[in-house]
Amino acid sequence: MASLPVEVVYGLYFGILTGLVPAAVAWLFGFGFRYVTGVTIPGLAVVVFSVAIAGASGGLMALTDPTITQSDNQVRLTVALLVVLMGALYAHNRGDAFANEIPRKMSLRKLTERTLSTDVVELVGGRGQVRVTVTREVDDIEGYPPVPVEVRNGIRDGEWTFPADIPLVELESRFADRLQTEFDLVAVEVEIDEQARATVAAAAPLGGLSKRLPAGKRAVSLEALVPTGLATGDDVVVTTDEGTVSGNVVGVDSVAEAADKDDEDDDDAPKAAPRAPTAIGGEGRVTVAVDRPDVESLLGSDSKQFVVKSRGVRREFELVSLLRRAGKRFTRVSVGEDGPLDGVTLREASVRDRYGVAILAVRHGGTWTIAPRGDQAVSAGDTVYAVGSRTDLDAFEEEIA
């Protein structure tokens, strides 16, 4: 028998040779299982599987060199086994971590085709819709400030309704976008199961008003005679002693908010502040975003008056009204694989002639095209907005999707 150091060196050498294949397989299993299912394989299963592979590899090596396994105290085999186990566990851990870092946009097609259970679909006006419920407390995203309590309550207790004919992945994306817009959040992560139960993690802004101001703008807080109905987002013209200044309202006192403050001492229950404060008119305080050169004139003037600028009528609402008067409807359809619109242009598909509908917009390759031309390419997974009669739209949607 060789000396102990020599036996250890033999064991390391033998462990490295027999442990390469088990380590590679452990990495592949750790990566694949975590990436597809989101669950980590137990370490015991990795150990058993790696030992089995190493035993097969070691047996083949022993056939060519019988001295490998000939040792009185079996030191080299023990060292080799430890090397195999540590290498397999380390490879499995790295594969699992790598799968966790890869964006889920690269997920398998099977995951993107998850659909809602028919038990949660409601029929409203002939169309299916689903009500998403947040089943647990809203989590914070690591690295961001905690989300305020009123925002958590608003997300958990809100009523969130969406079309039921979209994949779960797109439903999660829509829900996240809606939460981010309504609550002015920096980031939102949403997971929805087949029963329309959602888990939400949200991130509050790192800063307050300064993060929401456009580049080159400054916020100025003014006390003035405020028009009734003035709200955040309105375009206004402020008249001062030196002239007029155009700006955008980023904050306004709310009467409901003021009334709540007066009653706070009489009621122990906390009152949620309104998300979109609206002034009832009269003397009040308004915060306006203006150009930097206009800040001095606003702050130096004692007399200020607000004039609200009209943004005109929302043309999209007029369009919907005109379509309904003409007996037309519009719908959103996801293009199915191997369907009539998969891999062709709108001109080649002859949508208007074959189906009696017109295409208003197409989302292809992540980009929206409004009023697309005939050479617009369409493929599986794209989204199209079509307008036509209810009968034609139903037939079009059934064949395309």
C-alpha cells in the first residue's frame, strides 16, 4: 500500500476523472428543472444520481486499470467519492442559480400557453371576462423602499377585471402595467395561477415628486383661486402680474382629504387618501410643473389666477360611438400558430375580402402599427385589432385564433 499522501493524490485524480460526467449532468438537471418549473431539485436526489453515474464511470475505468480499486484501506476511493459529491452539488447549485437569473421571456412555449380555468370565466355581454384577486399581502421588491400601506390595501382590495381570452403570461403583463400606472409604482411583479389568484410584489418610487417631473421642468407650489374640478394632470395657464405661464398640475389639495383631516381626532380608523385628488374650487394650494425660466415670475408675483386649458374631446371615444351607431364592433385577437395569418402579409391574407373585417392595428415583433398597410407582416403570437359586424368578428376570431 502506498503512503497516505499518495493515496489522497490518487483519490483526487480518480475523483476528478469520474466526477466530470456527473457534474455536467447535475448542472443540466439543476438548470433545466429550475428553468421549466421554478422548483429546485432536492440535494439528496442529486447525490444519489451522481454516485450512480460515477460508479458506472469508475467501473469502466477499472476494467482497463484494475489497480485503481486495489487499496487496503480504500483511502483513494473515499477521497474520490467526496470529490464526486462536492463537484456534483456545486454544479447543481450553479445550474440552479443560472436558471434563476435568465429572464423568463425566454421561457418555453408551453408556459406561454397556460390558460385560465373555465370555472373563473364570467360571461358579460357575450364576452368572457375574469376577475383577478390578490390572495395575499403585497410583497416588497428587494432594494426599493417599502410600499405605503394605503397602496397595499388598494392593490389587495381592488376589483381587477380583464378579458378571459388571453394567455396567463399576457394577463400577468397587463395586470402589472395597470398596477404600475394606477399607483405610480417603479416596478411590479405579478404571478397569476389558473384560478385567477394573483401574488404581487411592488416597488415604491425611490423619490417623490422630483422623480415624476419631466426633464427641464420645475415644480412650484402656489396659493390661488382654484377652479372647481381641477385635478392632477390638467394643463393650466397661470396669470401673474408679469404675464402668463403655462404648466401642468402635479398636485392639488382635495376637499375630501381636508375633511378627513378635520375628523381624524374623532375617528380612530385610518382614512385612505384619494388617489386622484380633485379641487372643489375656492382658495387652495396647487403644485404646477413649469419651465425653469418661469419659476421666478411665479414666485415673485402676489396675484395669481388659474385658467384650465381644454384638451378637446377624446377622439377614441367618438370613434367607438360612431362604430356602434353603424352596427360595428371591434375586437382584439391573438394570431394562432399555423392559422391563415401566420407567416403572411395582410394583402396575402385578403382579410377584408375573406372575412369582411378591417384591421385597425397590429402588434408584430413587440411594435404596434396603427392603420397597417397591405405589406404588414403577421405571424403567430401577434395581436391584431379588427373592426366589423359581430357575426363577421366572431367568425374571424374563431378561424384566426
